[in-house]
Amino acid sequence: MAIAGAIVGLGNPGREYEHTRHNCGFDVLTNLLHLAHEDGYVKSQNGAKFSCELWQVEGDFLEGGSWLLAKPQTYMNLSGHCVQPLLAWHKLKPSNLIVIHDELDIPVGQLRFKFGGGNAGHNGLKSISQELGTNDFYRLRVGIGRPIHKTEILNWVLGHPTGDEQTKLIYAQKEALEVLTTFTKKGLQEAVTWARQCQG
């Protein structure tokens, strides 16, 4: 079956970064893999040449053909060094790419879905845009909110959510799968609407 596109979850590799706010993309991708194992088909791929963990999945939850799922192992700020060669090798266009990432400017547990736009200071998105030479790819944004003081941003994104915040993020990460399914079946506008309904 033809490859419809690539879904890339952003994060940092290493146990110390597991389930941090900055690794929301990894966590959503993990949930998507679990769904694929239960209700579809999953084949592990050798992602070494792209510096990523890589899978090919198929199932009713993602229409259009097979999808590549990738977790870059380059560290967040160099995500483009994974994404650009991955797309080039598989002859995919930037418009065939969905990037899942954390977003400071969205309240905790809320989701947004869009095509194109700026990078809002997100170094992972900045790296991808630079390497691809365009901002024209899809983004599934998982809100993590902002700390009270700007000086705390680095510790905030690399920190672990707890309590009610953690509950909201776990909910949003599961709802993110519905957004992806809606996009592949019904298109951009329906996915945008579904994402906005997730209030954490």
C-alpha cells in the first residue's frame, strides 16, 4: 500500500526526558502505536539513516494508505535533521507531513490543528522549517501552558506535569488520536473543529 504521509512526534530521547511537557509529541505517537497494534498493522522500520525510531502503520483509524510514524532521536532543536531526509527518501512532500508538538501558547490540555504558520519560538518546528525550506506542513499542537515567569520556561518545558495538569495532558494526548483520524477521513476543517472541542 502506498505511503500516505509521515506523522512525526517531537521530543527529546533519553529516560530523563520521558513524559516531560516537551515530549508530548512522543507520548501522542506512543498512543497511536498502541492503537495500531490493537486495531491495525504495525511494522518496525530501520530509522537509523534518518536518526529516528520509525514504524509503518495501517488501519481504519488512518485513511489514505500506510503512514510512517517517527520519533526523532536528534534532540528537539535538530528535529529537521531527521524529518527532511525521511521525507526525501520516501518521496513525500512537506504537505504530507504532520508534526505533533507541545505548545506554550495554548492552555494545558487543549489541542489545536493547523496547516502552515509560524514557529512561535518552538525550536523543533524552527529546525524542521529550515531543513524543509517551508512552513507548509500540518501541526497538531498540544497545549502545555506557560509558567508564571518567563525565566522559568526552560525548566517548565523540561519538567514533568503532576496532579490536575497531568490528568489534562493525558486526556489531550488521547483526544489527539481522534483529531488525526478525523483529518485523514474528513479533512483539515473537520480536524480543526474537533481539536478545538478538546478543553482538557
